[in-house]
Amino acid sequence: MAPRTIIHADLDAFYASVEQRDRPELRGKPVVVGGAGPRGVVSAASYEARKYGVRSAMPGSRARRLCPHAVFLPPDFAAYTEASRAVMAVFRDVTPLVEPLSLDEAYLDVTENTWGETLGTAVARRLKERIRAETRLTASAGVAPNKFLAKIASGWKKPDGLTVISPERVEGFLQQLPVDALWGVGPVTAKKLRARGIERLVDVRTADLQLLRDAVGSLADWLRQLANGVDERPVEPHREVKSSGSENTYPEDLTDLDVVRTEIAEMAAHAIAWLARRELLARTVTIKVRYDDFTTITRSHTAPPTRDERELTARAVALVDKTEAGRRPVRLLGVSVHNFSGALEAAADPSRLPFSDDDDADDD
């Protein structure tokens, strides 16, 4: 198989950058999106705020202690969706093989492209220039023979970075990576691997397979492939959205069971409205409950597909009885619907994509 040319493009500090773009008085200042209230969680942080240690998913209270002079803003998802739509249009001008992962990142297969460029570096550079010119935002890009390597490369030099891993450079690049660079290896799994002497990505190649399976289970064979730089996954332009829902963290713990049921019913109504707008039916409804000690559980119910509001709401509320809500304080609730009866092509409409901060999973 001839080498492919894959680009992973990742908008820099996306939410915060959109806010700074649209509000010139915020440029150059530390900006934090989200994090309001005593239990608020940071959705995104500008690079000026990150210098103080502020990161997405951090409690807002901690972010304020780290950077008390930061500007805290509520999320404006309509603005982020519109910016994403403009960026995705740029991507699709160069290739139909665009796989959005969230509002702010996507894979592109540019092995063949409308610009007739033979070098992925040239395509990535032109994409970055067009994004800046048309949206006044910056993106970092990684160019590589596969998705795994392109994703790592895009986070290598941020913000506004461009890293290219040509086929002849793959081995040298792999040799310098830690084991947690592997897809699916988070802090907990990385700790397990290091406890077994697997420190570097390339150590996975020679590790005893049973030892590897003890640490990562069924991921073992997949991680070994990645450790050898092998990733044959194609760029899929039509990724089907498999669920939709919402959740809420409360300023004070919920202790009244009737209040919990009311909150669940309201979240179910939002999910049902989402189904109606897209003319979809759902088989499964799931609720999520996080207690005051941060223990989190989910409960699901599956039945014939429907979007009947009374039925789905009743099913969601009935699941509350399978939890300890009312007996244990609740800090977070969520409701989602799954197992749709028809295909939903997320790539066709950015409003259907998951909201995600830009690059905190790959902090520079």
C-alpha cells in the first residue's frame, strides 16, 4: 500500500480564541471559558491563562486561585459552532475525506487533493493560512502517514504549530515518545505499564504479551501495532453520532428525590427535542448520577425505538429508582439517548458534533 498523507488539524485554545477574536479588549489577557459558580468546571483556557496552570476540566475555584486576574466567561456555543462550520468548509475545499472529531479538530486525508499539492506540508501550510485569513483563528497541524502519528504531531508544537512526520522519519519519532503517547493510554494505564517496566512507547514492542494484557486487557494487540507505527484506520468523512445528552453539576448537593426526578425529566425533554429536530428515534435512555463523594454510576433502559416524550421521560425518571438518589447527596445528573434507528452523519452539520476543548489532552 502506498503511503497516505494524513493531516490532523487542531484549532488552538478554540473557545477562548473565539472569545478573544470577537472581543478585542480580551486579546493578550488570560481568558477562561466556564468555571463560574462554586462548582463550575473550566471548559477552555487561553494560552495566557495556561501559563498560570489553568487547564480545561479544572474546577473553576482552583482556576481562580491560580489566576485571579483572569477574565471568566460563560460558553457561547452558538459562536463556537459557527466558527467550526467555517473551518470545516475550508477543510472540505481541499478534500472530501474530512473526519471531524469535535468542533475544533479533524482528520483530513490529503493523499489526493483539489489543490494538486504533492506534499502534505504544503497542504497543511495553505490550510493554516486560509483558516487565519477567513476566521482569524490559528490551528496547529500534524502531517503523517496515518491518523495516530498525525494526532501526536499536531500537538508537538502549539500554538500555531506545524509538525511533519514523513515515512522515513517515523521510526526516529517513535523512539523518542513516552508510553502514554499511545492512543488509549491515560495516566492510570501509563502507571500500570511503567510498574511493569514499560516506560517508552517502543518498549511495548518487546514486552511480554501476557504482561501487556494484564495491564491493558484487550488493548494489548492494538497498542503493539501503534508502537510499531502501524495504523490502517481510514479517514471516515461520515462518522455516525452514537449518543446525545446533557448533564449538570449543581451548586449545592441534591438531597430531595422529587427534585432529582424533576431535573431528570427536564434533561430528558432536551434529549427528546434533539431527537425530534433530527427526525430520529432512540432505543436506549441512560441517566448518570454522581454522588457527593464523586462516585459516579449510570443506569440504562433499552426498548423499541421511539421519541415519544411521555415514554422516554418516564423511562428516564424510572431509572432514578435504581440509584441511591434521595439516600445519598447528588452533585451531578445527566441524561442521554443512544442506539438511534437511523444513520446520523455528524460531518454534515457541526452542530451535531461533540463540544470539546481544543488541545488540553495534549498540553504543550
